[in-house]
Amino acid sequence: MQIEVRDLWNKCLNIIKNDISEQSFATWFAPIVPLKFQNNTLTIQVPSQFFYEWLEEKHVSDLRKAIDLTIGRQGMLEYSIVIDKGDRKNPPITFNLPPTNQAQNQSDKAANFPNPARSPFELKNLDSLELDSYLIPKYTFDKFIEGDCNRLGRAAGMAVANKPGLTAFNPLMIYGGVGLGKTHLIQAIGNQIKDSFPDKFVLYVSTEKFTNQFVNAIRNNSIEAFTNFYLQVDVLIIDDVQFLSGKEKTQETFFNIFNHLHQSGKQIILSSDRAPRDLAGMEDRLLSRFKWGLTADLQQPDFETRIAIIQKKLQEDGIQINFDVLEYLAHSIQTNVRELEGVIISLMAQASLTRKEIDLELAKSTLKSIVNEQEKELSVESILDVVTNHFDVDIDTLRGKCRKKENVFPRQIAMYMLKELTNLPLKSIGYHFGGRDHSTVIHAVQAVSEAMETDQTVEKTIRNLFTRFNLKGVQS
């Protein structure tokens, strides 16, 4: 049967290959795995929800044609979508979309192929008070990329996951900006505890949901039942506690639940977008509780971590790109993981729409369309253009290894300006000059700074270059 389904799918691929570009075929069809063919229904496995939605949106007619020519108009297609790829010990987690009869006209897409499905792990209604953890299985430690930016939080999370309620990290508070992986990490802790201690009741809930439950409990005169439910929990995970700000009654109830769980040796895990000391509108007694255990921050990912994140995300979607494109993306997007993932999705979409390979040129053009005007104005390329034009040198000379004074000086000024005008780390600046290390950049910045103090001509030159970017003067 497996040989038959492979042969059938290969026939479909041969038909599809003639109608789309090589890049689109490699990106969107090569990663598909045929699973079975029964009752005129072909089941194929796709690596992610996004992958499925893209096929439905952009390639439904190609699939319809292939099914018609290989199976017939009565043929149907079933998707098996990978939610979690698993590991050596655990098989992948998938869910299937039921097939529909696809013998109708392909313009009626809703009838031809299944509609996009909601995740089977979508947060349920906690008001039912069922003993469900409300954790998303795909959030695991294996998928949480470790770097200097998050090492403390991840290590503390692992310690808590191995000995919930028995470490000094109780409560464990994870804080950081948007898109840095707070929810992923706290859910990974919960999932690991569930796997290692199946007898423990682990509960994940957002602060917004907790507040809504409390309001409903007041309305229904069921506060006692609400509180008793939370007192059953062995591991309580509360996401975005900053939203408790200003909610005095909710804070009071949460304080009582917190105290009871903590005194009973139960584990409490919290997340916030800021450190406890910066949480306004909170009762002092509650803030003091937050500081009892360990507070760990998640920072913006460094270059190496961004590379690893991009690679992991592409692998999950069955995509491979050249390392020079990876480096460019990692150097260009430095804010958070969510923005990195957004850029990757945009890049894949551009590749399919324009039928181009994912190369450095496409990456640059894609990034230009999603950064704001100020970022464009102060981009690495624009700064280097200003320097090369002023000193009448080409970009290859600026990035090369020539040690002549007439080339070294413009190179040092370019490094200085990148240090002053961007948030690039020194290592990233060095990358734009032939991969020089951070010590070379430090030397260049110091050399230009000293020259400005002793030579008015140099100072004037720097000021003139800064004015090209509508800046009043040299940054301090």
C-alpha cells in the first residue's frame, strides 16, 4: 500500500511540476509526505499549519488538477498536519482534516478542499472548571532555542520542571518584552512537569482569563467554588501578570490563592512584560510575594541565537536556504523572535508569489518592504553609501583588507557611524566589513573618537556626515 501511495503521489508531483516554478515546487511540494490512499482519498502529511494554509490559498488549483488526472473527479484529499514533530522517544503529534468531495468546480474552493482548521489545542473555556491543563503541546524545551539572552530563565525553568515546588525558585517569574518567548518557556515548564509527574494537576491560564473567571464568579455568587478550584492546582502558571494592575479585588483573591499554594509546597510560575519593581498598580504585599523566588529576564536574542531560531523555524516548515541569507536576516532583525518569524513567513511568501529563489537579493527586497522609514534611513546600506560617496571609495574597498591610510580611515569612520547610529552589536558591525571581529571595531571607534578630539577637520567631517541623516550632531 505504501508503494502504491508513493507512486500515486509521484504522478501528482509530475503534473504539478509542469505548472509551477522550481522554487515553488521545492518549497511547497517536495516536503509533503504521502501517507495512504483509501476509498478514493489521498492523505498527505504537511509540516505545519502555515504550510497547509499556504497550499490552500495559492496552490489549490494545482492540487485539484493533479487529483483529477490521477484519481478522477471523484478523488478527495485529506491533510495530516504536524503539530509537534516529536523526538526519538515520542512520535509526532498530528491532526487530520476530514476530506470533502472534490468533484465540484475548483472555483468553489470551500467545496473543493477543507476549510482552514482551528488548532485542536486552542484555549478552552475555563469556566467549566474541568481539570484540563490548557497547555499547548508544541511548546517544549527542545524547541526553545537557548542563548545568552535566555540561559538563566531556561535553566531555572528546567530546574523547576524537574522538581516542582521543591526548589528555591518558587515563585519563578519570567519577564521580558513582546515576542521574546515568555509564553513558550512557561508552557514548556508545564508540559515537562505533566510528562514527568502525571499525577500533578498543572494549570496554565492567562491573567485576562483569570480576571474574567473571577468577575463571572462574583456575578454568579460562586467565588468559593472558583477559589476551591484553584486550590486543587499543583502547578499554577499565570501568564501576563501585569494585567492585574489596578484590579484590587482580583489581586486580593489571587493573593490568597498564591499564599495557600505556596504554603502547601505547590509550584507557582508567572510571566510579565516587566520586572516586579516596575509593575505599577500592584499591592505591595503581592509584589513582595513575586520577589520571594527567582526573577529571570528574557532579553533580545543575540546573533548566534537569531541564526539558530531562523534555522529551527525553517526546518519546521521544511525549508532550507543558504547560510549567507541566514546571516543577513539575523543581522538585520534584532528585536524579537516574533518579528524574525514574521520576516521568514514574508520571505517564503515572496518567493512563491514571484517564483524566485530565496537568495540574498530577495531577502533584502523583502526586508525593505516591512521596515519603517526611519529604519530605512538609518540602515547599514544607507550609512555605508554616505561614507563611500563622501570619500570616493567603493564598497569593496571599504569592506576589504587593504591597509593603506586612504582606505583605513573611511573604514574606521564607517564603523564609528554604525556604532553611533544603529543598535548593532560590535560583532555584527564587524560582519559588514569582511567578518572582522569586535576588537577591530572597538579600535576603529576609539581611533575616530580620539581623532575628533585632536583634529577639527575630522570632527567637522563627522558632523557633516551626520547631517546627511537629519541629525543635529554627533551622538554622545
